[in-house]
Amino acid sequence: MELNRLKVVLAEQKRTGKWLAETLGKNEATISLWCANVSQPSLETLFAIAKALEVDVRELLVSTKANINF
């Protein structure tokens, strides 16, 4: 299940996982897992990512409205 849009936002800004890893002081493998939606960053880290990318944190998340099936 896709929960975050990190890979998309990085591509839109022409930034790499390596850049984000260096900016946040994280391992590139960790960023890769987040981009692949294999694991998710903590809320605190998600806010740090949003700040680094200069986006609203909501832009990093997949909308729940699009995934609701009633």
C-alpha cells in the first residue's frame, strides 16, 4: 500500500535520495525504503523531510479520500 509520495516529490524537485539522506543525516538505504513505501518515516522525520524539501507535509502523503471505497 502506498502511503507516502516521497519518491514523486523528490522527482518533481529533481532531487535524489542521496541528497535527502545527506540533508537529514540518514542512510541512503533508509531513504530508499521510504521511497519504495516498504517502511515509513516517523512523523517527526516526515516534518523534517517537508522542511528540507520546502513543501507542506501534506504533499508528502497519499490522500485518504482517493483510497476510500464505500
